[in-house]
Amino acid sequence: MKRISHLLLLLLLVIVSANASNKELYQKLCTLKGVITVDSLPSDYSSEKYVVTIRQPLDHKHPEKGSFTQRVVISHEGFDRPTVLVTEGYGGDYALNPRYRDELAGLFQTNTVFVEHRYFSGSVPDTVDWQYLTAQNSASDLHLITTLFKQIYPQKWISTGISKGGQTALIYRAFFPNDVDITVPYVAPVSRSAEDGRHEPFLNVVGDKKTRQAILSFQREVLKRRGEIIPLLEKFCMEKQLSFRISMNEVLDYCVLEYSFAFWQWGTPASQIPANSATTEVLFKHLTEISGPDYFATGQPTQAFFIQAARELGYYGYDIEPFKDLLFIRTAKDYLQRIMLPEGITIQFQPELYKKLTNFIATSDPRLIFVYGEYDPWTSVGITKLDGKKNMFVAIQPKGSHRARINTLPDSLRDKVIKTIKLWLEK
């Protein structure tokens, strides 16, 4: 009986201790300067999880211009653990899911501070003024947040992100090189103009010749059946309530031009490409699954990204030569301005960010690991060659796509990445 009493007392102490820990973290979050709300979230992995809203200046150089609220998701492992800063490049709704867990957080049992990018999803200003959507303001958002949360999590920090989020992690490190200890950008592009020019030659040599020929044959077959496909496309767009700044014939052209990029980006199996003898319905279904018309529609959640791409992040162009005899359009030049930006907005590309990033890589040697997929078109504008660096290195998944991660790398390369990060966290 005495043994049972001791066990019950021990259990009670554990429960009380857990509640005290919960209260401590909640109180710490509430006392951070600029924090507006703190709400608890369920988690399959973390002992505590919160969604926090933080007041941010629209323009960090001129706080008097106004402010907006930015959404941050905290997943708690321990006050004595390292922290992963996830620099999302878009909206962060998925981080609210109880099953969400960043790869690095899982590998190294870290806290996670997940930051939604300004002007996306739950972090959009009440009045949208595109002039404040800049890389420097984004980096300054992250600097403010990191500075705040280091009061709670004083151990080492790793910044990381995927795709545009990986690009954001690199931008943050270039603007504030001493904020974090380690940076791991996944599949991060570093483009030099609105139509960079390196993607198109890459698509002409990526993979094997047989697959490239099958892609080209499919694209041309779709265009040859324009008369049958346009009605299917019109019905598809009507059902999804999609609207465009261009005609339906032009929409079809851009879907076809986008197809090869999207095919390699997401690692589509060549076996899924329909034969030329397939029905028009089968061809159309496959086209919309790989490069659907919604990508070119107005009012999409990606609108803020296209503003950034046109201004300073850069983007890619299309090679129309293999299809000129079948296309409705005469040129794809400047398509980003013509069809992807909000109507009435013209943006001149500014190369200063590209110069800053490439100069940062060339003249410094931070603890930084790039992860890429060999077949991903974005790899053509990635940081894939590093000479004379002690800390920085590149890990490329053979035949990998935009889905390349540490856990998809070959075992020996995966082990090297994990061992290196572990060593950096211990030093």
C-alpha cells in the first residue's frame, strides 16, 4: 500500500511538473516584445505547440510606415535544446497540422520556430502595398523574430527552408550572417534575372534522351489536338472558377511550355507520359495533373511570389522553338509581366540581391549545406560549385527532383550531412 502511495505521489509530481513547464513556456511567449496572441496547438511530436502572432514593421528602415502581424508556429522540445528556424517562403497553414515536423527538427530533436513569409496566408497586411515586399524586409522580419526567441532558446540555431524558403534562408544569412550558427537551404534557386536563361538549356540535357523525346512528343501531340482540347480546358477552368489575363489558346500554350519544367521538377515517372495514341481526354488529364492552368490564373495564393520574382528573386523563361509551328503565341518573352503579375503593375528587375548572394558565397565560409536534386530544373540556378571552402558544401541527390531532402540522399552522403551538422551543434 505504501509503495502504491509513493507511485501516486511520483505521478502527481510528474503531472505538476509538466503543467509548470507548460505555463512557463506560455508565459515566456506572452512576455516577448511585439507578441500579440499566443494560442495552443495539438502536436504528434512536441510536448507543446503554439501559434504566435507578432507585430512587424511594414518597412524595417521606416517603422512609421505602419505594421502588420506575422504568424509564427513554435514546436517545443526543451529550453536546453537547439532550435531550427524554418524560413517558409510562402504561406504556413500546413505547419498548424499536428503531424507537421521539420526534417532537421526530427533528426536532431530540436525546437522549431516556423516563420510564415510576409504577404502570404495569415501574414498579409490589411492594406497590401507591394513596395514593402522585399528580400531585405523579409530578412529583417526573421532577424527580429530570432532576436526575440533567443531569449527563450539560447542554444544553437539552424535556419532552413525548402525551395523559395531555402532561398529565404540564404537571403537571411547573407543579410544577418551572425544570427544563426548553421544554414541548410533545400533546393534553393539563386536566379540572376526575371528570365534567367539557364533553365532552358538544362531541360535540353537533363535525364535520358528517351524520356526527353517522350516529353517533347507529348507536348506536340497536345498542341496538335488544340481543337479538341480547348473545350476541355474551358470546362475545366469554368468548374474551378479560374480567370486569366490571356485567351484560352494562350493558356493552353503556357501549360504545354510549363510541362517539361514541372515534369522534372516533381520527379514524374516517365511511365506516366501517355502515348500519342491515347485519347484526348487522357492527354488532357495528364497535362492538367502535371502543369495545370491554375498556375497562370489571376488571384492565386502565389501572386506575392510573382511580385518578388519579377522584382529581385528571378524566374525562368520558355524555349518556344520546338513548338513554333503549333503555338498560338508568337513569343513567351516577358510573360511574367504580362500574365502573372496583377493587372496594371509593372516591375523592373533589380539584380542587387543576386549580386549580394553570390558575393556572400564567394567571400565568406559560414557553416552552410546546400541540398539539391540532380534532375530538378532549379538546380541549374543553384549553388552547386564551391571551391576552397572549409565549411560550406553541396549535397546533390542523384536523379533527384525538387523533393530532394537529407533523408533522400544516398546513405554515405546522408550520413556525412548528419554527422557534420551534429558536430557543428556540439562545437
